[in-house]
Amino acid sequence: MESKPPISDGKKNSQTAGEPEALGTILATIGDTTWRMFVPSVGFTLLGVWADVQLDTKPWLMVVGIVVGCTGAALLVKKQISGIKSRKESTK
């Protein structure tokens, strides 16, 4: 005796309906956060190292670059988080 496949009503299961979109959103957020942290912190650090070599001020401008880069990264991530919160509130 053959078993018949279950009859579908054409509607997606509510638990799995949004999973691909949610995964894409999570991956996009991770990628966005990564560049917001990586580019300023590493960029300003390298800029500080380069300036130290040019001006013979080792290691002071590198330290300034680290502080400025990390501060900039923190501000960019804070801006990203507030944007996510405002989008979430507007969809409610």
C-alpha cells in the first residue's frame, strides 16, 4: 500500500516562514557591525603608525590613532543600534 504525501493548504508554517529573511538580516547586521568596528579602529591605528614614522614621535600618534579609532567605532555602532531600534519601533 502506498502512503500519500500530506495535503498542504498552501500556507507556510509560521515558525519557518521568516527564517531565511531573519538569517539574512542577522548576517547583514553582523557584516555592517564588523566594518563599523574594523575600519575606524585599524585605519586610525595604521594612520598613527605612519605619522609616528614620518614625524619620529613613536608611539604617541599611534596611541592617539587607537583612541580616536575606537571612539569612532563605538559611535558608529551606537548609531547603528539606535537605527535598528527606531526601525523596530516603527514596524510595531
